[in-house]
Amino acid sequence: MGPPSGIVEPFEPPARAMLREIREETGVTVSVDALVALDTSDLITYPNGDRAVSTQLIFSCTYLSGSAGVSDDENDAIGWFAAAALPPLSAAWRRRIDYAFTPSGRTWFGR
């Protein structure tokens, strides 16, 4: 469980990728306001044995339009949550979201 996310396509600006991923996964249109954090994922081991760590760009966004709902095969539920009432999240996602809700005006550079 976590916020909308995805992979930046070749030559796609990261903020445009965030707009696309949110629209694809939720049906909602947002504006991307700021890059609030830059982090790395945990180590991922794929079924074929490949291992990878990805760069995580965390943006703050503002809702513009649309009704949130499952709009692809990657999700089984979509919801709006108050910052103080988020569902269970990994420690990494919780840390990033906490930082996004208490912005210092500076980008946080992970661990």
C-alpha cells in the first residue's frame, strides 16, 4: 500500500511522469507543486534474481479535478485520507509523507 507511483519513461520529465501516473492510477488530475524529497527504495530482488534500488522522487501536488477511483490493474482500492489518519504504510513511505506534510522549503535528500 502506498501513494501513486511509477517509472519515468525515457526522455519524460519526472514531474510529467508524476502527473501521468496519478491520472493512470487514480483518475485524478493534479498540479505538481514541488519536489519535496529525494530518496532511494529498499533493495528489490526480482524472481529472476536481479536486484535493484530505484531513485524515489517525492512531489507535493494539489488536486485539480476528477473523482478518485481504481482506474488500472495496479490497484484494488483508492482513497482520500487526512494526514493524521493514513492507512498502514511502510516505514520508508511514512517518513517521506511526514516530511512532505512538514515542508522546510528545502528538498530532503533521504536517509
